[in-house]
Amino acid sequence: MSHFRTILSFLIFFVSMAGCAPETPQEIIADLIRTMNKNPQDPELRYALGKAYLDLKEYDKAQEEFTQVLKMNADHMLSHQGMGLIYYNQRLLGDAEKEFKTAFILDNKDSISLINLGTVNLELNRITTAISYLEIAKKRGTDKASTLNNLGIAHYKKKEIPEAVSEWEAALKIKPDFSEAHSNLGVAYQEQGKRNLALKEYKAALKWNPENVKAYYNLGSLLAISGKLEPALQQWNNGKKIDPEDPEIREKLGWVYEQLGDNESAVREYESASKYNPHDPEIHFNLGRLHSFFKEHDQAVKSFKKTINLNPDHAEAYYWLSILYDDFDSGKNAISNMIIADLLFQKQRKKEMAKKAQDNLQLFYKHYGMTRKAFEDLPLPDSVRNFG
């Protein structure tokens, strides 16, 4: 994995339902509750209360109100939209898609549901489907800037960079203060090697929204690529202050602290990243490396095993795990993991690492008095089961 990899960062933009967020939300909610208690069977009052809770991100309360509305009127389109937004924010993307589809079926002139369906399909990596929804929404012209932004993301995921740039530039003509589109455009420029333009876009993104965490992430990545590690550290710390639970920022901080020689801070950041994103194998692999550096062998083994559980084809994790088992003088485990590492390195065409693995295997066979034949029944990852 390249630590300098730039990841497309963007804010999924869902158009909120009718009405603006109240200036004093708690007072509005209190008024709605008092009014609703006088007429508890009024679905519109319950919907308004659910919407108020949704604006405050009190998803359980919002879901309770929308559920009551749908019991009274199963065809209440806006409540289905509201349920979709709740599921989306809870990362239940399949359920969110069902609700947005229901809303669209109930009112096929509703462009908001089209945008939301396109966005959810983007997250599910159904890029062609996402584009089809978003193109229809684009023709209808509803919230065109965010539709163009999402179309840009879809084209980027298809590696159609010029098309992505075109969509984001069009979005910014409509809405020059669109922070997310500036940040996304910066990523595309950076990939095209236009670093000065990328820098300009990241700064514009932060000008219009100083709390755009992804822009701090991308700006830090650009600075790091240019070898400016201290400024990159500052940008990622700025992002962390805004969202301490962002695992991507934490992972980048772990990496930069490593480069600066502060391995204790690196471990702290990687551990936080693993807490907020426990399913990323690279975070656990990096933790394993650092635990090995600190001679914390048990913790290192645990981290490498987590890496392998999440990615059974992670050749480097098998390699490091093998070296650790050799330190424990556990020959069978050392050889088993090195055999798998060798096969994976060969399959992945990492010739230099495959040679190292093979050299280690020869040393291990001699040291532990074993041969390859003793490992004929070794369980292998699916990708190399019939390899070689």
C-alpha cells in the first residue's frame, strides 16, 4: 500500500426535505410536541416532528415519528424519504435504497429521491446505475450543483477523470461556494499532476467551509507528496480537531508521525483509526509493524492476524507474522506463514519479496529440520490454492 495514495474524498449531498432547520430547534420541537399532543393522529404534525429530530441528527426519535406516520399513511412519500436518510446515516445502505425507491414510486416526479438513489448507488459502487439516476436528475435540473458533483464522483470512480473534471467545473459555475466540489476537483487535478491547481482548489474548499474535513485530508496529502511533512501534519491535525473520529485523518497522522520518527504518537493514531474503522486491514498491518518495532510481539501477532482475517491475500502480513514466529522459535508457524507469503508474492508479481520469502524458507527448513513435504496439507488462501 502506498502511504501517498490520494483518496477521493467527498461529502454525499442529500437534499433535505421541505423547510429549513429552525433557529431554536428545541423550542420548535417543544411547540410541535404540545400541538401534536392535542391531535396525535395528525400525520403531518408527526412528520414535522420527525423532520425536526432528523435535522438534529436524533435518528431514533426521528425514526419513531416517521414510523408512526407510515402506520397512519403507508404512502406518505416524505416519511419514506426521511427513513431513507436515517438508514443512510446509520450506514444501512440497502434499507436506505428501498426507502428512496418507495418514495420515488409514490412520486416519480420527485427529483430528490433520484439524487438520493444515485448517491446510495455510488456508495454501493453500482456506478452505472448511479449515473443513470443522476443523469435523469440532471435533466430535471433540481439541485443541479449537487447532482453534477455526484456525477463527477461517479465518473472519477470509473477512472474517467476528464469527465469528472467537467462535471465539477460545471457544478462550481452554478455554485462557486460549493466546498465539496472544490475539494473533489482538487483531487482530480492532483491526479492529473496539476498540483498548483489542486492546491488552489483545496484552499477554496476550506475558504467556503473551514470545517470540511476531507479538504484538510486532501490538502495534507498534497503537501506530504511534496515532502512537506510538518505542514501536512498541521493540516491533518486541523481535520482531527473538527472530527476526532475520522479514521482516514487518524491513519494519515499515524503515517506522518512514523516519517517524523515519533513512533509512540504513530501507534496512538493508528489505534484510534482502528477503533473508528476496525475493518481496514492496512491500519492493523501498520499497528503490527510498530508493535514489532517496540518488541511487543504478542500485540504484533494479534494485529497481523486481524490483517489476514480482513484480507486473506495480504502477503506482507504473512511475511511479518512468519518472522515473529521465528523469533518465538515456533518453526511450524514460521514456515507455514512464509510459504503462504511466498505464494502470494509470486501471484502478485512481487519478485523481490518472493525471493526474500524463499531465502527465509531455506533457512527455516534447515534450522528447524523440516521439509516442504511436511506442509502439503497446509490450508491456503483461495487465490493461491491451485497456484504453481
